[in-house]
Amino acid sequence: MIKLANALAAWGSPDFETTLKAELKGLDTAQLPLQQGLSHTSYACDGGIDVVILTVTEIPSGIRAKAGIFYSGIIAGSCCADDPTPISEQAEYCELQFDIDRRTAETTVTLLNA
């Protein structure tokens, strides 16, 4: 379960978006639905992500943030010795929604542009 405790603590302050962005960038990418968000490649790389906060709103249960996630993917070849497919990373982008619970900071993540 993802917990965005620092972002929750910063809610209402001028530093909220900076804190949220830093906390999202620090997440293990395996916790995010990046594989499902692929549009140009077949495998999401485990490298870092870049985050753009799109919108932030208060909801009855807490905070809802929508973010654009930039990451890398590859087109995986057949793994044969004579496979001519070069392994090179390509840029990928998806939009995710993060719902942060006001009491526990537990956060659910939803892929928006599947």
C-alpha cells in the first residue's frame, strides 16, 4: 500500500505540490500501473519517473491529485541471438490519479488514460 504521509502533512501549504511531486518521484515504480499505461512499447523500465502535477482537489475522504507521469519503456525482442531488434528505451507517458486518505495517508492509484 502506498502512503503519501509527507504530502498529506503539507496539504494546505504553499509547498504541497513540491512535496507531493518529490514523494511520487521517490516511489518504487513497481507500485504504479506503468505497465498498463504503455502506449508505444511493450515493457516498462524500472528507471525513475518524472512527475507533473495536473490538478489537485479536496474530496470528502481526503485529497485527489492527478499527475502526468513520464517514464521509459522498451520493445522487448524475442531474446534470440540473431534478433535484430535493438534494445533502446523510448519515452512513455500516462496519467494517474492519486486519492490520499485524510486520516491514514493510504493512497489508491488509478490509471486514467488506459
